[in-house]
Amino acid sequence: MITGKQRAYLRGLANPIETILYIGKGGITEQVIKQADDALTARELIKGKTLENAPLSSREAAVQLSEILKTEVVQVIGSKFVLYRENPDEPQIKLPKVKKR
């Protein structure tokens, strides 16, 4: 689980990246899941988009993918969404530390 501060940091990192995952009329298929999994392993942070003919909203697609791939939903705006999953072997993104109370 990431904190609000970490989520804000990831939103900032996601702003300039290109959308690489598209969900169309077929919804979330095995091919989409494999593509997202490979991209998350390589990049840790990906941006996706649901097309107009998709059977899911972008929120529904992000939540379903996050459950299947064990990711965090960073943000959902309009038809776009951002997912994050730390690479356990070679982490590339260093999240801000959580302050303990």
C-alpha cells in the first residue's frame, strides 16, 4: 500500500510518459494482461487508456488489472489510468520514505 505522498510523487513521474496500454472492445484479454505485466516489470510505472468502444470504464479497467497483476492504481483521469508495481529484482523508482509516528 502506498501513501498519499508516494502516490503524488508517482503521479508526477507519470505525467510525461507515453500511454502504452490500450483497452478496446475486447476488454481485458490475456494479451492485454501479458503486455501490462511485461511493461510493469520493465518500467514499474505505466499509463493505460480505455478506448470509447471498451466494455469497461477506465476506473473498472484499472481496478481489474491491479487485482490481476498485484499493482497499485496511482490515478484515473477520464479515459486514462496509471498503474505502479515495484520490480523486486531491480527497482528503478525510489519512492519517498514513509515517516513513522
